[in-house]
Amino acid sequence: KYLLELGLTPECKQLISSLPAEKGWVANLLHQYQGFWHTTRQLQAVLTCQNHFQAQETDILLVTTPKSGTTWLKAIVFALTNRVQYPNTDNNHPLLSENPHILVPFLEYGLYIDSQVPNFTTFTSPRLFATHLPLVSLPESAKNSSCKLVYLCRNPKDTFVSLWHFTNKLRTKDMGSNSLEETFDKFIRGVSLYGPFWDHVLGYWKESLENPERVLFLKYEEMKEQPKLQLMKLAQFLGCPFSNEEETRGAVDGIQKLCSFENLSNLEVNKTGKLASGEEYKAFFRRGEVGDAKNHLTPQMIEKLDQITEQKLHGYGLKF
Ligand code: A3P
């Protein structure tokens, strides 16, 4: 009945019947497709997106695993690439009145959800899109075109804690909350939205080493520590470096402040608005800090996550 309500295509229904499934974190099931876990509704969107999306060379794709700082990255890249049109970050800037998820839509969550075929005529170049898709599942045109990919990752402990909080907010009162232990067990087995977390990160990390001009790999922790430096690196990578004149008149600081957690989370729009799908914008702004995981995880959980991270990523030179 649930599958019928979702209006799945016959192709998707048939695929689902052949895929491994597990109970999800919010409701219904997760399906493992091309090695990664998706909700039913999202899987349909992934298939539609894979069949339809035509990347252009000038496109910029922002890629993250959920809760790695997607909202922040969307705000930053929007502000960077639109700064000629919107040089003033204190007044009349779109980010002051609109949530970053509206300004930079998700491919599979927003544009292709429920088998919609999006209208791209309103997009101007460079088109900005976001996705949580793992590298292996990107639409062929995005894999093969020279469009730029910006990947933002976050240490798995804080990502897990953030995801646990977020998914509990999405559960109805009747469902109750998921316990930390139960979700932790799923996370370390890789059964989380777009998980396994480590495989997702590794796919883009390797690609960034092989094709550094195409994939920029950023870390949430480094963005928090040296926001200006990372902003400048990002602008350079996207082919719109800050000029000396911009630097002297404080353009980098302006964007950094505009997109900061303090600023965005306190804007009226982000305190009161919500997505068409129902999620309140404020759910995307919780603490925005590095290291919150230690306030929630037991020393054993921390040790376990560190151990998996070391085991999976260390050989590739990636550390958190
Ligand atoms: P916490 O739950 O640890 O606070 P996503 O945008 O991928 O859904 O990630 C959400 C996480 O990013 C949340 O982490 C949220 O608070 C944090 N975040 C949102 N906006 C931010 C910003 N401007 N700067 C830093 N962190 C931000």
C-alpha cells in the first residue's frame, strides 16, 4: 500500500524487490542500491535523476553526506558565485530572506522528488545543485562532464550525533525517539541515509586526489577553524578568486559572516520557515560546533567509531 501511495514507477518497484532492505531511522524502509542506503521515496528520485539529469560543464555540484554541513556549504557557494550581483551582504541579500535549501536545490530530494521532471529554464549559469549521492550513483552526465564537484565532509562522530538528533525530530510523537544505541549500531553497520558514511567519503576523497581540478574536498572542521582561508580556496577552485580589491574592502569577511551559524540561524526566515516537505528550517541549525559528539557518545562508542575510521580511511591518507 505504501509503495502504491508513493506512485513508484514499475522499474523502481521491480528494483526494490531485488534490493536488500532494512528498517529506516524515521519511518519505513531503507534500500541498498549501488552499495548505499536510500529511503523508498528517495530511491525513486535517484532513479529519475540518473535517467534524466544532463550536467553542463559550468555546473557546480555540492556533495555531502547528510549532516556534514550542507546548509552552510549551500549558503557559502551561493554567496560566492553570486557576489557580483549581490555584493552587499548586510542588505537585500537573498540569503537574508531565503533559506539556503531554496536557493540551491537538491537534485534527488528537491528537483526529482516524486518522479518530477524539473524545469531548468529558470537556472542561470553557473547552475548550483546539491546532492547526497555517492560518487558511484551520480548521473552519468555528471560523472563524465567537467562540471565542478565540491565535497564537504565532517568527522563521523559529530555527523552521527547530528543525524541522530535530526532524524528524531522527523519522527512523529507516535513513533517516539530512536535510542542512541540502536541508531549507533545501524550507523556503524553502514545502515544510515546514504551510508556507509566511510564509503561515501572515500569515493570522493579518491576522486579529489585523482582529479583535483574537478573535485574539491573540504572538511567541516577546517572550515570552522580557518573560514577565510577555506573560502578563498573555494573561490579559487570555482574559478572566481577574490581580487585584491575585494579582499581589502572586506568581501571575504562579509561572506563569512553572512554564512556563519550565528547569522543564518538567527534570521527570521530560518527561525520560522519550513520546506514544502514539512521540515522546519530551524532543524538544520542545531549547535554548529565541532566536538559535540563527546557530549552524547560513551567512550566505548567514540573508540569504536575512531577504530572504524582508522581502519577504513587511514590507508588512503584521510584523517579526522
Ligand atoms: P549540528 O547538528 O552538529 O549542530 P546539514 O546542513 O548537512 O543538514 O548539516 C547540519 C549540521 O550543520 C548541523 O550540525 C547544523 O547545526 C550545522 N550547521 C548549519 N548551518 C551551519 C553554519 N552556517 N555553520 C556551521 N554549521 C552549520
